[in-house]
Amino acid sequence: MAGIRPERISVVATDTQLGDYAATRAAFDWSKARAWLEGLGSGRVNIAHEAVLRHARGHAAKRVALRWFAKRGEVVEYTYAELAAQTLKFSSVLADLGVAPGAVVATLTGRIPELYFTALGTLAHEAVFCPLFSAFGPEPIVARLQRGHARVLVTTSRIWLRKLAPLRDRLPELAHVLVVPEHDDDEIPPGTLDFRRLLRDAREAAGPIATDPETPALLHFTSGTTGAPKGAVHVHGAVIMHHATGRLVLDLGDRDVYWCTADPGWVTGTSYGIIAPLTCGVTMVIDEAEFDARRWYRILAEQRVTVWYTSPTAIRMLMKVGVPLAREHDLSALRVCASVGEPLNPEAVWWGVEALGRPFLDNWWQTETGGIMVANYPGVDVKPGSMGQPLPGVEAAIVRRTADGKVEVVTEPDVEGELALRVGWPSMFRAYLNDDERYRKCFVGDWYLSGDLARRDADGYFWFVARVDDVIKSSGHLIGPFEVESALMEHPAVAEVGVIGKPDEIAGAIVKAFVALRPGHAPSDELARDLLGFARSRLGPAVAPREIEFVPRLPTTRSGKIMRRLLKSRELGLPEGDTSTLETFE
Ligand code: ATP
Ligand code: MG
């Protein structure tokens, strides 16, 4: 599949909302982005108002906001007006239960409509929405509910009975459990309330509270890729960023049918699976089912999805299935295919061109940043392997820490250093839950330090190198696993690969690759030798792996990120640390 490919994919600028990157950047300031929203007077803003309530009064009232595909086949739609009604009803359910603004309302459900009503109603009530991933086991759920001091939990009757009912005593601060039956004959378990009945009987609250933009709105736990997950607190003012990135990066507008495949249990599934698209007035497709290549292509084709936001792990799974299946479907409506969560190998960008007729647009951000910070934009040239350029309004830099504890901005191009962001973008996290010291340590002067290494090229494009923790020091070279993984991904036998530094007396560390093979390929010494040679020819002997180990699959987080720290601890026989977000296969 490899071969010689140009470094840049030229894109003919269409009439995207960004227009010319340099011109948009030069003309941009956050007060303009604020003016894209309606606001609630005197600088007040509420996420639920911007996402749904304002549309329900305008010409979007009858537009479909959510089109939900149930696992079992039915399709249910909610217009903006209907979604607004459910939002205001849930808000008054909270008020009637005596839930105070500021209290944490957690969800533990799959992608079902009630999750969206809860998120928006919680925000309209000025409570704090905390989505949890429903596939977590009991312990990680209890730990998060305890750490977040959750007052309300919305879940399904089955999840409750299976995972939490036996541990109820450990959650004394949890005042109310609201359950949604998964099947019509499911009973409402003792000690819980019937979500649907409460909503049916509720009046609609008067409207959103005119909220101070600094009011906490969201509590998101990080993915736990590098250690125990941290709780990041976000405020209502973040919606300025959600909306601006929805427009400028995803190019969302009221003509769009949009599909974000991320689970709302993660920050992407909330920022870009609920808030940003609704503020832009799109019709959102929601699929309750898990990944299935055929089903996904069918949804993209039949729904005429125009903007699709997904992740490298999903793209790798589609690549594994192959180009022909994609080509069987009419994907001509797709205008933007974007990816986030992990570095996107150049191979995947090229695959998008081949299979879907357009490159995947990679973008970079973190739970802490609350919204997309560095991106490839529709209508702007793509350099495969690069995560693109900073959002207009965001100042990103490569910095070096100095001996006196400060940071120095690296101005020369192509030098590796830590990716830093100038404080001041609206969706910056305002705290780590119960960990002020850790929060303070993220900042030096007015820079937020991301913990990721990157470089900036002479054209201003950023290239991800590695997480600071994952960087490999081998015989005096600093090697980012991503570079090595990307080279191996170009080999036709490779489906997935994770690279670590294995301690070595002479070199300090040697590069070791764990490889999962595509269907039709079997591990053998010959294939290992072939892979080593293949990598050496692309990377040179200093960077290429010295060892290959075949594995059936790589350890990933539930959101699909490769957990290199687990490859490392398993290699060294060390304790595995926090594995609460590890994907487990039953
Ligand atoms: P934890 O902080 O708990 O270890 P995490 O960092 O994976 O987990 P997230 O906030 O979900 O939690 O992920 C953000 C990180 O994901 C980034 O710091 C970066 O390392 C990686 N990432 C996200 N998008 C990209 C991208 N486009 N290219 C490279 N890396 C990315
Ligand atoms: Mg992180």
C-alpha cells in the first residue's frame, strides 16, 4: 500500500466556514466568537440554552436534532422543539428532587436518548454533568462517583442491578438513582426512581438560568492512558469554544447531518457528541450499537452523513476490513471526515483518500483543553501525519523547560519540545478534581503545558512526537513511538502496533514493537525479520525496532487508545497500576 506519496494533499478550498486559514486567524478574536452565540444578556451564557433552547424558539424548532438508531432496530427522532421540552422537564425533575445547582449529576448508560435529555437538563439547571462510560466495571464507577461527590445517577435498570446495587452502601452521597428500563418488562429496582415516569409527569422548567460563564458545567475524567484518570472541571463559558470549533474545524452548519462516533462517556462524546453540533443546529445521528463496519457504512450512506467525527482506532478497524466494502456504499454526501484521540498515522490519511475520496482531518486536543486546539481544516492543505495548525484564537508553541523552572519558546522550526498553549481559550479546564497542586503544576507563567511532545514545521504545521512519558531514549537518540508505529503500519501484514523502550544496559533502551496482524497473516520468525527490515529501510537503524513481538491485540483504553505503559509494565513484569479504563474482552 505504501509507495512514494507527496508530503501534502492539496485541497481545493470550498465554501467552508473557515475560508482562508491565515486570514481567518488574523481577523479572529474571542469576542467575535462569543457574538456567534445568543447569550442570556449581561455576559451570561448557558450551554443548554445555546445547544437547544434557543433553536426551539426559532426556525430550527421543527428540524430533527437527534435521530437515534436503537440496537434493536427502531429509529426515533426528536426535533429541536421536542429536545428542548425534554431538557426543561429534566431540569424541573432535578429541582423537584431538591438537587441544588452545582451538584453533580452522573450518567452511566449507553447512547440512549435519555442520556442527552439528562446532559442538557442538568446544564439548564446549572448542575454539573459527569458522563461515565457504561462499560466500566463496578469499581471504577464507584471510585468516580465517590470522587465526584455525585448526587444523582442516571442509569439503566440492568446496569444498576448488575454493577451498583450490591455496592449501594459505599455511595452515601448519592441521593437519587434514576433508571431507564432496557426492555419493556424490566422492573424499576427498589431504591431507584423511574426516569421515564418522572419525565412524563414533570412540568417544563421556566428556562435556563442566566448563568455566569465561570459556573462549573462539566466534570470529565481523562482516559487513564498514562496513569490514574484525573477529573477535569469545565465551565459554561466553554460553549464559546465548542461552537467556534464546531464551525471552524468540523464546518458544521444547519444543513449538516453529523455523526460523532465517540461515546458520551468521554469528553469528545460530550463536547462534539452533544454540545458543539447542537449549538450549530445540525441533525445528529446517534447509533446505540457498537462498531460494525457494515452497519457504519450503511449509516453513513443512507443517512447522507455530511460530517463525520471519529477516532484512529475506528479508522484502523475499517482499514482492516478493507477498501472494497467502503466502495460498495455511496458516501458522496461526506464533506468532512475528522479524527481525534491518538496520532493518526499517515497511512490512515491516505486510506481515507483511497476509500472515501477524502483525507481524514486529524486534530489534537485533551480532556483538559475542553475543545479542539490544533487541527486540519476543511479547505486547507493536509500534510499526512501532521495534526495541523492551531485554532484561530489559540496560541500554540513548542517550548523547552529551563533550569530556573521557566519555559522558553522554541522559535526554530522542526525542533522537538513540549506542546504548550497560551492560557485564555474559553474551554480551558478550571481545576483537577481534588488536586489543586497537580493543576498548578500544569502551568508555567501564562503557558499551559500539555505533557505531549511535538514539533512545528516552517509552514506552522504541528507534528505529534510522543507523550512525554512514552518517549524512548536509545543510544543518545530521542525516539517517539508514533514515528516507528506509523512506519510499521505501512506494512501490509500489520493491523495495529504499539512501540515501547525496553531497558538495555548498553543503549539505555531498545525499541520494541508489539504487532497485531491483519486477517490472513500468521506470526513467524520470517515475518518478524521482514518487519524489522521493512522498518529499518524506512527509519534507519538508529530508530527502527530491534525486537518484534506478535500479540493477538494491543491493550487499549475503552476509548481505543494504545496503553503503552501496560506494554511496558508487562514486558518488565512490573505492577500494572490503574487499569480501570483498560478495554477487556469477554
Ligand atoms: P490520561 O491523561 O488519563 O493519561 P489521556 O491523556 O489519553 O489520558 P485524553 O484527555 O482523553 O486522556 O487524551 C488526550 C491525549 O490524547 C493527548 O494529550 C494526546 O496525547 C492524545 N491525542 C489526542 N488527539 C491526538 C492527536 N490528534 N494526535 C496525537 N495525539 C493525540
Ligand atoms: Mg492526558
